[in-house]
Amino acid sequence: MKISTIKDELGSLAYHGRGIMIGKSADGKKAVTAYFIMGRSVNSRNRVFVLEGDDMRTKAFDESKMTDPHLIIYYPVRVLGNKTIVTNGDQTDTIYELMDKQMTFEQALRTREFEDDKPNFTPRISGIIRLDKEGMNYAMSILKSAEGDDSSCERFTYAYSNPLCGRAKFIHTYNCEGDPLPSFEGEPKTLELPDVTIDELTDLIWTNLNEDNKVSLFVRYIDIESGESETRVVNKNN
């Protein structure tokens, strides 16, 4: 299995699109998650992350420049009891609402598919962290068009029980540059999660995202035993 550093992985592409990292800290005490957005259009770049308690939403930085809120404004992070949901779209709300009605993460996502942004048909990527008496487990999902054909949706879910310390899984929307943009392929990538503070990890991720395309970053450390969390948000637009 290939294990990459965060620096090498983020430096391998100028445009990942949106990305989710989830893992367990090197000391085994924290659940770690990060979510970033990148943008190439004026509309995509005109955004900031705003915290609302434990949840987080996107917001237009300059309301006068927002041409289409569709697929741009949503809650990337919501917390439901002992579960933290992180996604790249309004499927965050779908997962939250249906899991609150006792459906599973995978069942909730069966009601959704990739985005309707022809011709890219951007994948919907999602993650969920659960903390309980057994510790931490998490899952990640991608919903994407089949070979760019919007008549067929492929759904993949990856579940991680008792994850290894000092490792994170990373999934992002686009595989590489192209027109249309090709969807992410394969299993989530494995990254080395260094033994650093939340501020150091935030700086590591932000520094290594492409300077022209990065827009916003969210990082959270959650104490596995107590459930208490620390959060950092970085916005290019200030």
C-alpha cells in the first residue's frame, strides 16, 4: 500500500477540487478531519467557511458577486450526537436527516447521486466519524457518474474500524486536470498523519494547497474519549 505525506499528495495536483481527510492522531487520542475547497471560477472562489456552533456552512464572501448559489452554498459539516458528518455538498443535510431517522450512512447516500454540473458531473464525496465506548470508527463515500455518463451512478462506501494511529484516508473530487474534469478513481488514499498540533496540521495542509486555486480549509481534532473538539478555519478571502 502506498503511503504518502500530506505535502507530497497535495503538491501532486494543482486542482483537487474538494477534499476530505479523516484519520486518527499519532498518539491515538484524537479523531482528525479536514475539508478543503478549491475553485477556478469567480463564483467558486467567492466563498468563505463560517462556523455555527459545531456545524459549518459556506457563505458568499461578496454577495454582489454571487451568480449562482446552486452547488456552492451548503453545510459541509454537521454534528449529530456522537457523529461528525463532512461532505462537499448538501448531502450533508440528507445524511443528517436520514440518520436521525435511524437510516445508515450508506442508506442515506443511496437517495443521492453526483452533482448536476454538466459536463463534469462532480462526484459527491462524504465522510462520517463515530465515537463510542469502543473508540473511533469512520466511513467515506463517493457517488460518481459511470465514465462520465450521467445516466449511470456508481456508489462506493469505505468503512474503517479501529483505524491505525498516525494514518488518514484522503478522497477528493477530481483525478487530474482535464476537460471535462475526470472523477476521482479508486480507494481513498492513505496519508501519513504526523504527530503535530491542530495549528501545525492546519498550516501544513493550507501551505501545500495550490496558491491560485485554494479557497477555504476546515480542520477539527476530536478527543476520542471525551468528545470535546478543537476547530480551525482558514479562508483565503478575509
